[in-house]
Amino acid sequence: MKVAIIGGGAAGFFAAFSVKEHHKDAEVVIYEKSSKLLAKVRVSGGGRCNVTNSCFSASKLSKFYPRGEKQMKKAFSVFQAKDTVVWFEERGVKLKAEDDNRMFPTSNNSQTIIDCFLREVNEKGIQIATQTPVNKLISTKNGITLRFDNRSENFDKVVIATGGSPKEAGFQWLKDLGHNITPPVPSLFTFNIPGNPIRKLMGLVIDTATVRIQGTKLSYTGPVLMTHWGMSGPAILKLSAWGARVLAEKDYNFNIQINWVSIKNEEEVNALLDNELPTIRRKKIINANPFNLPNRMWTFLLRKADISPDSLWLELSKKSRNKLINLLLNDVYEVSGKTTFKEEFVTCGGITLSDLDFNSMESRVCQNLYFAGEVINVDGITGGFNFQAAWTTGYIAGKLL
């Protein structure tokens, strides 16, 4: 049996391994259009490779996918994060979980994962052809013909793992076969806040803030990072994934409302302040910060509330106190535009889910054709979930059911 894998990324490699695991005698070739293999694996997690997430329940794991939750729950019953950990450990690569449940190789180096994959390719006799773009697929009675620049070749089965595309035109060759495409829009991006002085706090992290997108039900609590163009960090990235379609419709112009202290309401903040006041009333407000905010952030919010940092707590008027409390709980910023990272770019969109049988990842439109990874309209939030979707869909596709 001859099998072609189109795409030399995470899902493509894992699909190739699965083919050889389930069909030892299969001839497998991975076709990659560029000269680079496993490009996202190399740069993910700041070059450490966020392999998966230590959420080991299929139903809980599926809830981290803004698109594809129902389908991934079914797929995770076959191969989930726990299986990923075992797969790597059996090949001498130990993974560790960090406090936020993200899992990395203990070496903290993505090269460990790449080396493991290249060893596996050699051991299993998988062929790789780089700089070999596939221009067209033709479904035949006996399989699928791939058309390259100067030749054609027939295969019994083909797995497509070409990743996401920022433009719908990137999926035209799959549309030509009769597939429906959900238009792609970016997911996982940071918020641009041009001209706002908060950008001077770049590099500062607020560990637990709640960010809401005004006019929607979208909100997320987690770390927020100030950048020289606006805001990033897990809370922003996760919000961008859940809101990918809504924010695209708004053309990335919207307001965010931030609760910097993640205390529910004004009553609770007032109670906390009243409790602290006897011990801090004679202290300078700048030096007595009852909310454990980083000093630069505290100074920034005091100035924004027109409160002199050197004034004493006992001098604070009721009006100024209310203004400060409102800023702590409901600080509003105007977002205009987004920044995506080319290497770690994630799209929502791709092959429409109803076109696939998630028991096999086979196309319902074209026999002998399977899909894996981000080419499908499935995407997870940040935290190792997109790689887990690649491993899972690649594993199932490679069974060639």
C-alpha cells in the first residue's frame, strides 16, 4: 500500500508514524512544499515546544477547543494527552507539566522533539521529500493521483496535513474536490492599543486579571502582559481564540474592560480597604498598596485616577476613592488592530467539520482521502491544545480505517 502525507509539520509526521504502526508494510512518503520540516514545533513555547497539556480527561480536554469541541471529544477517546505522554516516553523523551498544566520536554528544548521525530522516520523507513509542492489531487477508482510540478504519482491513500491558511484561496485545491471550507480568520493574537500610555509598562505582567470584551459575553481570567503595542499574555490570547469570529466581524476595533484585581464587586473592594485603613491611613498611597499589584501598575492607576502617589490614605476623598475603585474593577481600553505571530499563527477555519468522519478522519466527499491538524476547522486555546489536536487527528488518520 502506497500512502502520501501532504505536509511536513506536527500532524503530518504523526500521521506517518501512525500509518507505519498500523500498516507495517505500507510505503509512506511525506511531501513538504518548503525546505523546512516541523517549523511550528521548533518555535512553539518560545523554542521549548509546548507538546500537550496535562488535562487527562477526554471530555475536559475537549472543552479547550472553541471550534470542534464535540468532534474532538470523540477523537480523544481514541488518543488523548495521556497517550501523547506515553508515546514520547516510550521513545526516551520525558515530558514535564508546569504550574499552568502546559507540558514540555524536560530538556526545555524543541530540538528534543524534532530529533525524536527524525529518529522515528529513519527507524520506520518513512521517506521525506522537501520542496515538493502538490499542485492538484485527482480522485480515481483505485486511490488518488497527486500532480507535482513535472510529474504525477498514484497512491492508495492520502493524508492532508497542510496546516491552516490565512486566506480562503489557500484551500481552493480542496474546494475543487468538493469540500466545504469555513472561511479562515486568525485565532490566538494580541490586542493593539495604539497611543495609550499603558504601553509604557511593557514587560509588566498582572498575574490574575479578568478581561471582558464589551458588547459580548466574552471574558477570561488569567495573566495579562503589557507590550509595546498593547496587551498580550494568556488571558488575551485565550480571549482572542474564543472570540476569533466575533472580533473579525468587528474588524478588530472594540473595547476591553479589565478588572485588575479580580475581586467581584465594589462592596468587596470597599470592605478590603476599610479593613486595611487603620494600618495604612498615615502611609503614602504609593507605598501602601493593599491589592498586591506591581508597583509600576499601582503608580499608573493612581495617576490615571488623578491621585497624587505621595498623598496619604487619610487624605483620599470619597470621590477619588470611588474613581480608583472603578479603575481597579472596570478599566476600559480601546483596541484597534491585532498582532499575530507568523511562526505560531493559528487559524480558525478550514475543512468544514461535517465533511469529515471523525472516527477515521476520512473525507465524506472523497474516498481514500484523510485529514489531520489545523487544515480542519478545529482550533484550541493556547496551552498545548493545538499540538494535541495535531497528534490526535494524525494518529486517527494514520489508522487508514
